[in-house]
Amino acid sequence: MRHTRLSVPGTKVCDHNVGPGENAMNSIRVPSEMFRFATADRSGLYVSVLHAFGEANERLETALGIDDLRARMRSIGWLEPLEDDDLITALDQLRVWNLVDVIQNHSENYRTASEYERRNLQYSLTRQGEAAFAGVLHAMAVLASAGALQTAVLDAIADRLGDLLGELESGTERRIYIVLFELESHLEALRGNTKRFNGELQRLLRADNADLAVFHEVKAATVAYLQEFLSNLDHRCHVITTRVGAAEDYGVALLHQRALLGAELPQLSGADPRPAWLEQRRARWEGLRAWFLPVDGSVPRIEQLVLVGRRAIIALLQVLDRLTESKRRSSSAVADFRELARWFTVAPAQDDLHLLWSTAFGLSAARHAHLAHPDPELVSSSASWKEAPPVQVSALLRSAGRTERFSRTGRVRDVAAIKAERARRAVQERAELEAAWDLLDTGGVVRLSSFGRLDQGVFERLLDLLGRGLGNAPQADGTRRGSTIDGRVEIVLRPPPDGALAELKTQRGTFRGPDYLLQIVTASRQDARRAGGDR
């Protein structure tokens, strides 16, 4: 049989969880006629025939006669009239492609020759036919499915690894096989969903012709989805990595040998199925390590997935900005001139054409024709423009449509009164500020609740001081210190020993918070202390 070689450069069945050092194929060999049934002239009939055999296999019916096959085809939705000769021709062609095999049924009793001809021959799928139809079903399922990044799958992998470690300690071989099978199923779900989601994500990033409103909603939902997946991902990966290492310490070969005993593989043919089964288990385990704990010390694929997710968030935001900018961008000069030409073709009259021309290009009558020579008596009114001396034209006439007008310089405004008013206001504000600080000066350690009721302006000063004190790190004894920018007012805060709450009232409402022990010292009191110390 001829085969088609499909090269996969640089891989060793990496897409099937086979890691480095495995004795795996370097290429995938597909029989050249394996999928001819899906592209041939009567592909619909061929697919329906294989579908009918697949449905029969689901019910453990491995061989079908012509009548049974016709009934199965009606049950799957084939309603077109089909002659026996056409059905037999289709079966013969499937036999040529090694998808269907024919056998004789020697266990039946036939009453007539015609009954013998119809019921003697029975058809069944070959192993290649089962694989071909399964490939088509898988392809259709991939087309209909949507990828996902599910943290539940990571949790399931971690849980199955934990269960596997427990079964290795005290479980049976059959339980080890079951848990290992579930672990591989979750890993396969993670791989498949991740690949499909990444493909859909990249197609979304390339969607330049998407509707802005629709893309904005999709972008927002995708970004939120990625952020939710990336949150707490490091902890999940750490748990999985730790448990993979624990299983490695136990011994992967011993683990697989015990699982093999629990699998209870049948030996239906001459070949021993156990070596192939163990090879597949080793390949799946290498795939698990490639995702979370690579043997060669390379970057785990789960970390690559994190990088892809973070880059996708940035790329989605950039794509949205690009689409928004393209919507706002003005049309090109070429498009503008084409639109203007269309307007010229639909203008109703000659005057409209002139009006459109002057409006579009601004080439109206010269606005400087009314300018005269500084001494008009020196130039005759009958002199031509060519012979007359030039006239100075203001640049302002071109830009603003008017000429300069020179007049008396305006009077300089007297700002002495404004300066005096500003100085008086500054003195007043400084006095109010000093009064507020003096009012807040506690003269010692007091409770925050001792202020009781405050003016709104004084309360805002107190609130600012509290924020400066609480914004600094506490000292060894729990004390916090803060001061104003100019250093003239200092506050010392200590937490309330009894956990009491303070309540301050202002014109705008009530403030509640911890009843701190505080001491506020202003510059005037500091100066007074220094003066008393000098005396």
C-alpha cells in the first residue's frame, strides 16, 4: 500500500505529548487513499455508508448485509432513493480504498438462491475505515467546538495527581489505572482547549474589518476572561509541579507497571499489546512534564501560555485603539477629490459650478484690488496696472481677510489696586491658617474625640495632618509622626489602647474613626519652648 509522508519538522510527536528522548516517530505517515471518500465525486454517499457502519458499531453490530445497511442509512438521515447496484458499487469502491471488508456469512440458513445472494455477503469496517471515519468526526467536532482556558482543568489535574500519590501508597493496581487514565484525559482537555483558544484568539487579533461596537464587547469580555485565568495561576502550577516531582520520586516506571496490571489488557492478536501501552503512557507522562516540569530545564508550556495571555491582553487593547483611530481618521485627498468631482457632475447650473469652484479652492476675486498708492495723486487713474508702481499688500489680508489698522497705543492698565487686594487676601489667609493651627495645638497628649465639634476649614486642616501622620511608617513603639510641608506643625499619633472610636462633627456631617492619642505642636509653641529654655 502506498503512503503519503507528512513531515513535521522539529517535532517528535510533540502534539501527542511525546517528549525528548522518546522512541517516537519523526513524521506522520497517512495512507494516500485513506480520506479519498471525503473528496470523491460521490462523497456524500461514501460518508453516509461509513456513518451507518459507525452507528452499527455503537450498537456492537460489526457486520451488516445490504438490507441492514440500507436500514441503517435511513436511520442516519439518508432519504434519497438508492438502487442496490449503486450501493454495491459504493461498497466495492470503499473496499478498493481498504475502508470496508466483505465476508461470507456461513452461519445462516438460506431458503432461496436470491436470499443467498442478498444475505450471504456481509460488510464491515476495516481498522483503517474506523480510523478514517473517526478522523472525520474529530475534524467536524473541532470545527464546531470553541477553545477555552479553564482553571477547573488545572485544579482537576492537581487533584488527580494527589489521588494518584495516595493510591500509590495504599491503593490497588486497578485504582491506579483509573486515576492515571483520568489524569491523562484532563491533560488532553487542557492541550486541546488551549490550542483552539489560542487559534481563535489570534484570529480575533487579525480581525481588522470587525464592527467597532461588537469588537469592543468581545475585547472587554476576552480581556476579563484572560485576567481571570491568569489570577492565582502560579499557585496552581506550583501544586502540580510539586506533585509531579513526588510521583517522579516514587518512580514513573513502577507507576506504569502497576497501572498496566490494573488495565487488564486483552491479547486478541499475536502481538503483545503491553509494550505499546507502556510506550504511550511514557509519552503522555513526558507531555505532562513538558507542560509543568520539563526534563531539560526549558520553560514550561504553562509559563509560555501565561506570556501568550498577557501579550494578548496588550494586543487586544492595541487592536481596539487602531480600529478606533481608523474610524476617526479623515478621508484621503484622493477620496476628497473624487467626491468633489461627483459634485461637479451633478451641479444644476453654470453659476452653481462657479460657486462650488470658489468654495472648494478659494480662488475668488483678488481682495487687494482696492488698495491704493500711499500718494494717489502721483499715479494717474488711467494708468494700467502693468505700468503703475507696486502696492504693499499686508500678509494679514491673505490669512485673515483684513488689513492692519494702526491706531494709538492703548493705555497701560494700573494694577496697583489688584496687587494691594492680593496682598491683603494673602495676609488674611495666613492669619486664618495660623489661627486654625493655634486652635489645633493640643498642648499635650489628647484624644481625637476631645475636639468635639470643629469648623469645616479647621477640620480639613486636622484631616490633612492625620493623613500625613498615618502615611508614615510606625516607629518601634507604634508611634507615627508627620508634619506639614514647611515643618511648622507636627503631629504625633499613637493607636488607642482601648480600641475606642472618635466622633467629630462639622457643618457638613459627622466624621468617625479610631480615637487616636495625638499631640499637635505648632511653630509658635515650639518657639515659646525654645525661648523658655534660653531663659
